[in-house]
Amino acid sequence: MLGGFDARRTPILQTDVLVIGAGIAGGTAALAAARQGASVLCVSKTPPSEANTAWAKGGFAAVLAPDDSFRLHVEDTLRVGAGLSDPQVVERIIRSGPDTYDWFCDLGARFDRMRSGQVALGREGGHSVHRVVHANGDATGIEIERVLTQSLANEEDVIVRIGAFVRDLLIEDGRCVGAVILEGDVELAVHARSVILAAGGAGQVYRETTNPAGACGDGTALGFRAGAVLSDMEFVQFHPTVLYIAGASRFLISEVVRGAGAQLRDAAGQRFMVGVHRDAELAPRDVVSRAILDRMVATGDTHVYLDLSTVDGDPHELFPSISRICRAFDIDIAHDPVPVRPGAHYAIGGVRTDLEGRTSIEGLFAVGEAAATALHGANRLASNSLLEGAVLGRVAGESAAATTRAPSLPRRIPKPPEPDYAPQLQLDDLLYSLKSLMWRNVGLARDEPGLEEAVHRLALWNHYLLRAHGHDRRSYELKNMLTTSSLIASAARSRTESRGTHYRTDHALRSDDSWCRHVFLCRSPEGAIEQTSGPLGPPSDVGSVQGLSDVE
Ligand SMILES: Cc1cc2nc3c(=O)[nH]c(=O)nc-3n(C[C@H](O)[C@H](O)[C@H](O)COP(=O)(O)OP(=O)(O)OC[C@H]3O[C@@H](n4cnc5c(N)ncnc54)[C@H](O)[C@@H]3O)c2cc1C
């Protein structure tokens, strides 16, 4: 139902590689493509400081310690992935960890070191040893963005445009040939040999989230509208410990804090993770998140507490940003319990890719949080996502630069239809309702009635929004949030078992007989969500799979 207009009237920019996003995935991809001699246009709707990457605290996992091994890191990742991680993908990404560390050091990254000069490694939930590389204590993402931004600025053939919002991908004869961009009120088309989608996560579709405001699921929605295959959308990781102060923006209290000895307690001071899991506070995130939720329900409280008085060392020195933020609310982390509760943190699903970042659409690559490689399976091992973004960002950048086939020029620019009637839609109200619905019905604990309600309400809101659609960035973002939410809810409804981050109160057990497979989603010619499920194959192969019902 997309109308069109003459592409010759829209200004067209030309580049070899278009990169959408300037986080760790987009930044590494742009740099790698440029170093292969390609001209690169990297567009980002937000400044790098507002990408998820810049907010990353703990660091990235890499096998660097003498007591660590690739085998151990692979085993930890597979265990947490709950049967859905692809062992080949896991092996490949984890073996690239040490090289990724060296690559960032060569760019000038200053990671924390011990007095001996050796790299200082943190330990996080699900990891059997210390292996998390970090910078400035808990400000790793800022350091990564600093070196990427600086390195991109030094490349002659890279142009970075901040504030450029990609509203749609351009598809011509089944191939991705560029994208349509909004800069303020101005619409531009970019014509590219290859496009790399690195548009990040979707935490903003939930009321409680650790993600910055730009994480609206644009990447998955863009991929879906373009016709790409998506997978694993039902798996959303919730971070157990998000600072909870009513009225304040949510701030993540990293796992490293629990790794250093902090303990979870309820309002009565009772430590409750012992007895829930043998790793207590360092159990996988879904286990800790659900235990917190259970405790909140049992006590009727809105949050629990993180006690840093048990940390090995001075918490102010070890965690300077957490100390600073808490101090603003008169919380002294060395003595006062810190109020926390879970929040949506990481989108495991996304546009399905192979190990070069190739999607089911020729010319379109996807990397980072917008992509789904099956590294994380049904649950993400902490600090594996920055690693994945950097490893596959570099590979995809090189592959994209090697694309020599010139795509045809787009003949028409897709445009959403003009509104046929305008129901008085309050976008703020719709946004709030959407976030609440997702939190309540598609959050940490799900069931059929809640998911059914979510799928139907989302379809209705989508219908209204399409009919009253504005042509500004805010309307497009809301549309993307609705699309991404529908994809999450539909996939979650199909998976009638509990596994990893996906927990169904009405199907509380894991069912390997029926569900050791992935849910794939793509767009039907009419625009509905089509679902299939099966084992992993190449991204374009969703053929030999078991059909599930189509969901509007
Ligand atoms: C608080 C927090 C702490 C975390 N800590 C860790 C950690 O310690 N270790 C770890 O491994 N992971 C961590 N993560 C997860 C990790 O940070 C992310 O998964 C990772 O940074 C994602 O990188 P990315 O490049 O895919 O996306 P992002 O870094 O989010 O970048 C997305 C980019 O796409 C741009 N964009 C989006 N939509 C559009 C559009 N329509 N048009 C143009 N541009 C667009 C954005 O502006 C941005 O530049 C954390 C996440 C959060 C939120």
C-alpha cells in the first residue's frame, strides 16, 4: 500500500557503503569498509553519546586471562543460550575476542590495567572466570565510542551525518540499493552498493528500560518493511538491576557490581538469591530478574535493594559513575542500600544474518543489536554483545566494501499514504499505552490471554496510526515501535514453552522436543506478519520449516 513519487525530484547521494547507525556495530563496520577502500556514508539519528554503545558499562568479554580458554567461554555462552545458540557462530565470535581487544588497543582505546600492567578483567553473571575488558571502571562504552568517532574522523572517505533519520530502505528488483533519509524536514535518498543496518535495540518499547531514548526498534522495523527475514524476536533480555527512583530516568547498575560482591536484599534486609540459584546474585539475568519480580510480588514492594557494603574494595572508587548518579539522590553506595528493579535491556532477536552479516535481502547486511546471528540463543551472556557488534561489524564492513555490483537506481521512493482521515490521536498517550502494554503483557512473565490482548491491541493501534500518519521523525519512530512490539508479541505468543529470557506462566517448562527451534518472521505481500519456525539455515532459507499461523 505504499504510494510513490518520481525519484528524480528527491536529492540523491551516492556512496559505496551506507551504514545506518554509529554505535559499536555501525562504527566498526564503517571503519572496516573504509579501510578496504570503499566510500562510506554513516548516518545516525542520534549523536554517538546517545547510542546504547555509549551507555555500556561492564565491558566486552574476551579470553585474555591465563585461567581462561576459548572452550570455557564457548561453554558459558552455550549454557546461558539455553539450547538455541548456534555453536559455530559462538565459536567464531569468541575466538575473535583477543583480536578485537588488540584492534581497539591499536585504535588507541585505554582499557583498565592492573598495577602489573596487565589488562584488568571483570567478572559478570554466567561467566565462569574473569574475562570482561573495561575502561574507566564502568564507562567502557564511552571509551569505545571515543576511539571509533576519532578514527572515523581521520578516514578520508568516510562521511558521518548525525541527525539523519533513515525512514525506509530502498528495494529495487529484490535488492537493497539504498535508503530514504530525513534530515529535519528535508528528505534525501542515498544510493549505495551495499547497506549495513546497525540501528541498535528496542528497549524503548517497554515502560521500564535501561536503553536511551533512541532505541525504538527502527532496525527491525526497517528490515521487516523491506521484506527481510527476522528471527528470535520473542527473546528480550531484562536487566535485573536498574536504579529505581520514581521520577528519575532509569540507570543501569552493572553486573560487575554483583561480581564484586554486592548482594540483593528485600525491604526487610533479607538476602533472597541464595537458594534460588547456586550462583546466587551471579545467576543468569533471567533467573535474577524473575526472582526480583517474585520478591516484589510477594512483598508488595515496587523494588528491591542492592547492598554494596559487601563489595570487595571501595565502591566509590570501583564504580565512579554509579557513585555519582546515586549521590545526586543522596544515596551513598558504600552504606545505603540502592533501590533497583528489572528493566528491558537487550533485544536478542532482529534481522537474521549469517556470519558475514548478510541478510535474506541481497545488498543488505545487519549487525549489532538490530541483527540476530544466534550467538545469544535464548539468552545473552553478559558482555557478549559489544564483542559480537565489533566482530561482525568489521566482517560485514569488509564484505560490504567488496560488493562491486552496481545496483540499479531506485525508480521510486516509497512513501506512506497520506492520511485518509485523522482520528484525534495523541501520540504521547499512544506511546505511554504501548510501553505499559508491553511491560504488563509481553514482559518478564507472559501468558496466552495477555499475549493475545497485546497482539490485537497493537494491530488496532497500528491501523489507527497508519491512517493518521505524520511525516515527521516522531511519527515514524512510533510506527517502528508498534511494528517491533507486534513482532515481539507475535513470536512470544507462538513459543508455547519457557526458555531463556522467554517465560510463560502457562507453559512454565522448557520443551526441547517441540521447541528447540527458532521462530522466523517476515512480511507477507499484504503487510501482515508471517511466521514459520525451524532450525537455523542460511538467512534466506526459511523453506523447510514448520508453518505457524499468520498473525495480523
Ligand atoms: C545501559 C546499558 C549497558 C550495557 N552494558 C553492556 C556491557 O557492559 N557489555 C555489553 O556487551 N553490552 C552492554 N550493553 C548492550 C550493548 O551496549 C548494546 O547491545 C550495543 O552497544 C549495541 O550496539 P549497536 O551498535 O548495535 O547499537 P547502538 O549502540 O544502540 O547504536 C545504534 C545506532 O543506530 C542509530 N539509529 C537507530 N535508528 C536509526 C534510524 N532510523 N536512522 C538513523 N540512525 C538510526 C542510533 O542513532 C545509533 O547511532 C548495554 C546496554 C545498555 C543500554
